[in-house]
Amino acid sequence: MNDLQLPETMKAIEYRGAAELDVVAERPVPQPAAGEVLLRVRAAGINNADILQRRGEYPPPAGASDIPGLEASGTIVAAGKDVRGWNIGDGACALLAGGGYAEYVSVPAGQLAPIPRGVSATDAAALPEVAATTWANLVMHGNATEGETALVHGGAGGIGSFAVQLLRELGLRVITTAGSREKAEYCRTLGADHVIDYRDEDFTARTHEITEGAGVDIILDIMGGSYLPGNVKALATGGRLVIIAMQGGAKGELSIPALMAKRAWITGTTLRARSVEEKTEIMSQVAEHVWPLIERGGIAPQVSDVFALTDAAEAQERFQQRDRRGKILLRA
């Protein structure tokens, strides 16, 4: 592949303490190492991990860019040695360990996926993190199976809105939680069979009502500690609880006898710190199994707002508002 003529510097977002977010005009354009490509960023997705990093609570893995941003879409403009299957000018979206809030980002080629047919180059930035997270946790790890019942917490959010659609397409019955009448209706449009308003309903009790006392086979949880007791009670015999975030705290009370009686299991996972090899396998499976669901219209990227890269602070403020639904993007 022949690299294009590239500038020496680029605009990028740099964190300068928990409260300050600045545009930096003179960051060097990254140089792709062997096995990596350089992506000219069209858009980048905002995720809760970006907010935590800004607060100093979730630093990037060793060797990763300190620039925030865990997913991006764009065009390949350069490549290191040993990159196969991609060409200069190809459009792609990428799962990143960091660096997405910039005009250019270097990424291992295995963490790329083609932009699904029918999805715009901008909207494609809303896909890598949520698709990889849900597929890896619900299917590769959680063994979600057709005919089962799933509970997704936060069905109107970025991950939740994708999970609801994915599980529906995989043939599961989907229960989700939401925090307003508007969000509940939104979740129904995504395909949720039942929506529980967690503001005034006990999700555990309602889950048992919906399942006629059987409980759910798998739970995708973003709350962590505060939801742990209720999640265990909501599980069916042989159920699986997959915890992927701790918005409700890092510690919770676990009834071991209840867990044992149900022969259930609890697991917690993260995506950002996984090896390139693991991320490559996840993205390969996503492209093989999830992209066809998107291309035939079964799943659609849920983009609520698009901000300019230079408005990243405003975009993150919008991300944290309670009425936010789906994904928020930065356009480079």
C-alpha cells in the first residue's frame, strides 16, 4: 500500500485535569507500527469510559494513547508493515484502546471492521464499542441462546439500545429497565418485549412477574454493586449475570446460598484492556455475525447527537444528561 501525503500535526482532545478539556492543535500525527493502520477520523463515539478517564478514574492501558476515545470511523490513509486485507482509501470503523478524539488515530488492523452497507461513515462510529461489548459479553462469554429470556439494564443507553436489538435478533425474549416513560417507549421501538420503570417499580419483582417466577437466563448489568442482590434474585436456575460497569457502585452484598441454590454464575469483564489478539477475535466475530444483522435492517445504530470535535466538552455534558438516548458522536 502507498501512504498518502500526511500533515505532521493534527487536532486532538487532551485532558488537563478532571474539569478541563482543551483542543490541542499541535499533537503529532501518529505513525502506524507494524500491523497497524492510520485512520483519518470521520467521527468518534463518546462512552462512559471517556468520562471516567477525564476524572482520573480509568486511565488508558499501558502503551495506549492518552487521547480519549474508544471507537472511531474513517478512512485508511497509511499502513505499517505486515498489514493485509486493507488498502489505502478503504473506509473502516475501529475498536480502540484510546485516541479516537482526534483527526487521526493509529490502530491494529485486526481491530478494524468494514463499514456495514447502508450505514453512513459518520454513524459507523457508533458501532464498534457497543457491538464488541455486547457480542463478547452476551454471546462469546454469556452464551445467550435463542429462546432464552434476557434482562438488560439501561436499555435506552448506548450499550443497552444495541443489546436490546441484538438479543431480539438472536431470538431471545428481552426485558429491559428504563428511567422515564419516554425512554420506556423508546426501548419498545427497539424491540424490548417488556420495559420496567426502575423509578417506581422493583425490577426483581417485576422480572419474576413477567417470567411467572422462573427468572431470567442472562442479565447484562451496568450498575454493579447496588444492583447485585436484586440481580441474583432475578436470575433463573443456571442463570448468568454479566457485569460490565459500576454506575451503581463498586461493592454490593452477595447471598452465596442464593447463588448456589440457583447454580448461577456471576462474571465481570472489561474490553479496553484486552490484548490485541482478543480484540481481533471479537471484531472478526462481530463483522461475521453482527454486521449482516445491521445490513438487513435488523439492527440500526442509535445516534442521538453529533458534535464537532472542538465541542467535545459540550458533547460530554450532553452525554451525562439523564434524557440522553443512544450514542453521541464527535465529527472530526
